[in-house]
Amino acid sequence: METQTIDILAFGAHPDDVELSAAGTLLKHKAAGYSIGIVDLTQGELGSRGDIHTRYEEAGAAAEILGLSARVNLKMPDGFFTHSEENLRLVIEQIRRFRPKIVLMNAFSDRHPDHGKGSKLVSEACFLAGLQKVKTFWEAHPQEHYRPPAVYHYIQDRLIEPDFVVDVTAYVDQKFEAIKAYKTQFWNPNSNEPQTPISGEEFFDFLKGRMSGLGRAIGAQYAEGFCVERTPGVENFFDLR
């Protein structure tokens, strides 16, 4: 597969991480003409509901709803992937392949340990991808070094004070369409699978409540929040809301 430039590349430890936390932001930028993509680190095979096959089907359906330019799964072991050279290189390959202007990734820390591990792994890979002497190969050809100009961490299960929020009010319905594409994972009154902290109908109320709370600070009905690693800059005060 050839190199393909994507404006915003979002990484998630599991399929559905990005949809739950940053789908509204991706949809908003897609509507503004930017290209968007997702890289899933694992196949989510340890989930209590569904299996690898359903996860791929559901991730594909969500990708269609979001209008992704690409979706890649790195097939790291769910629950057991480590901060290794091999895994760093897998992520570096995707960063150099897509050369995104912005990278989104998991929260710094969260209830699921994979989220914090994924956050650290992708963050370090973003830096290493910019070093000329770090060699990787894609389709048997050496890749050029590349470091994304901006990296942001989305907020997941645990509420972390955001450094900035994005008004996604106009895209909240489409975001929930993408989430509900994961039919085995979330509310389904006809399901006989075990109950989990995210499978009840009330989980959707929690998500909307979280987004409502994040939006309140900027006078928006719904927003998604992000944390930064370095101080961002703006051209003028009027870029701020």
C-alpha cells in the first residue's frame, strides 16, 4: 500500500476508542474538507462481548459512517501489548505512511490500562518518527522521517480536565451512529451476552452528559475535550472562544 497523506490521524488502543471519544471532532473536520483516518492498535479480542470477526465488521461499518480515508489495525495483543521497539516501529510506520498534520491518541491514563499504554506508545512514536536515523520500511522501501506538528490526547472514561474543547453539537447524532455500529459492544435489548460497564442503555446518557458538561464552558450544547503535550499557539485572540 502506498503512502497516503491524511490530515488528522487518530489512534485508539481498541476499535471504538476513537468513536467514543473523538468522532464528533473528526466528523467536523471531515465536513470542513480535511481527510481523516484511524489506526487501531489491537483487535479488541479480549472484550467480553463479540469476537474479532464482529469487531472488524463493526469497525468497518463505523468507518463508513465517519467517512474515513483509511483504517488500519496493527494487531497488537489486546490487554498485553507492551512498550517495545517492535510496537514503536509499527506505529512509526503508520505515522510516516500517512504523514498527518495532527495526531489524536488515547488519554494519558484511564480505567482500562491499555488506554494509558497506548497513549505513551503513540506519543513516543510521534517523536521517534522524526529522527532520520530511525529506519523503517514500508512495502520494502525505506520511509522518510516525519514528525507530526501537533499531538492531542482525547478524554475517555475518566474525566480529565481538558486543555481545550471542540464544539461538536452539529455532529453528535452522526457520532452516535458510529458508536452504535458496534452492535455487540453497546446497548442491545435483544442481546444475550454478558453485561459490561458500557453495554447498558444508561451508558449513552453518560456519554451525552459528559459531552454536555464539556460544552458548557464554551456555551455549546456538546463538545469533546482534549489535552496537549506542549503549549498550543493561536494567531489572535479571536481564534479563541
